[in-house]
Amino acid sequence: MRKQRLSEEELVEGMTPYTAHADELAAAKLDELGLKSSESDYKAALKRIESLFEIAEPGTPEGDELESLAALVEEYEEKHFPI
């Protein structure tokens, strides 16, 4: 019995950066991308997180945006407000 091969599209269907295994994805930091975040970017991200917090569900575009913004805020805080 021959198994049917899945297409690339079928293999990645439903996969997001938050549902894939860590070894399958690489997360780039702002500095690695040549980007600098400013205090105004940080404050804007916090405001957007606040607006998304109650409505965002995992696996939705809003949930993905919330996760991305949270990671950026965490990176900024680690750099500018170390403990």
C-alpha cells in the first residue's frame, strides 16, 4: 500500500509560531534585524496589548499579535529595565 505524500501547504496548515516546535522556528530579536525600539514604540505596544488582552484568543490573528507584542515588550524591558 502506497502512502500519499502531503503538499507543503498541507503540512503547515494551522501552524503558527506558537504551535510549532521551537526547533522548527527561529525567533529574531530586534537588534538582529537592525531595528531599534524607542520608548514611544514601547508605550504604543503596551497600549495595544491592553486593547487586545480581553479579546485575543490563542490561534487567532489577534492572539498572534498579542504574543508578538508581548515578546517585543519583554525584550525591551530586559534591555532597559534589568533586574
